[in-house]
Amino acid sequence: AQKITQTQPGMFVQEKEAVTLDCTYDTSDPSYGLFWYKQPSSGEMIFLIYQGSYDQQNATEGRYSLNFQKARKSANLVISASQLGDSAMYFCAMREGSDWSGGSNYKLTFGKGTLLTVNP
Amino acid sequence: DTAVSQTPKYLVTQMGNDKSIKCEQNLGHDTMYWYKQDSKKFLKIMFSYNNKELIINETVPNRFSPKSPDKAHLNLHINSLELGDSAVYFCASSQGRGVSNQPQHFGDGTRLSIL
């Protein structure tokens, strides 16, 4: 089973509108972290936002917010007021285990990504 | 003041050759990684080092050999390159133990093309 599922290969949004990118995850570990990264066409990987499994509130960073629904194992990224520069590939990733779990805790497991296109 | 820098950015070579990709981070992190991104943009961990110690080796062919001379550097050497090795290789770093919410910071990637 996939650990991270992003069901939307591509999404389109009009400039200035909000868009939600879906991410569901699968883990039996009670301690985990969820990350979103942006990869523009230039290729670099840019960290956007983090949500920990024990965090009580949804994470927010500027125009990015994370709709974290723990019981449903979903961590959707919401981008408000989309801009043309938001057009990029977006990856959801998970880090399982605590810092004392050993080596397996360190890696990020990525979803297949969602290509977001912002139309003017 | 680049945080994670990897060289070269592009690498074009022939099948059977041996090549290296270098990575350096100036963030003071103690953990470094190599990821491979295939033609479908799927990213997968290859290796991870924590304080120069190998902690993750994800069923990567032994033609790939990482080397960490110190905790700020993690190089990747690839022997006998094959067509299937064509991909973008990303180096990343993070602060390891004690701070689980720290993101991994990625380099700009090395695009390896095998002719």
C-alpha cells in the first residue's frame, strides 16, 4: 500500500482563487510529521509547511495552510489567493517515528505529486 | 550563501562510465540524504548519513556508493552507469535527533543523462 497518496495528478485554478491539494497517508506509527514541498519548473524543491501528528492546530504559513484531519489520515494543502508563480508540482511527504526510532525515522516518503496550473 | 549546494548541475555521460556528484551544506545540519527523482517526478530516498554514519540504504544497487568525509559533505559515486540511472539526484540535509519537525533542505538537483 502506498504510504502517501495524492489523487490529483493535475489541478487548475484561476488566479486569486483558493485551491486545495489532496493528500492522504497511511501509517501505524502514532508519531509522524507531514510536509509539503513545491517544485517549480526550474526544478528546486522548496519546503512550504509542516504538520506534526501531535499538533492540536492546523499549520499555517502565509498563504499556505494545512487542513489536517487525523482520523481520516488526510493532510490537504490549501493555497489561498493563488498567484501565477504558484504554478508548480506539489509534493506531500511523511516522516514516520520519533527522533529516537532509529534510522528509518529520518527519511521522507513522498507522494507522486500534483501539478498545479494557475490561469490568469 | 547557498544552503545545500550540489555539483554538477548537469551530467551527461556514456553508459559504463563512472561519475561522482558532490554535495555540501552550510546549515550545520547533522543528517544528509540522497534522493532520486525519476522521469515521472517520483522522489525516493537512496541513502542517509547522520554524523558521517550510514543510517539508511534503501535497496540501491551497490554500483552507488555514498561517502561522507564530514557531516557537511555527502558525495555520491556511481560506477558502471546504466541507462536506467538517468534521473535527477537531489541532496538534502536536516537537523536530525531531537527536532522532528525540521524540514529537509534540498539542493537544486543534478540532472544525470546517460547516452
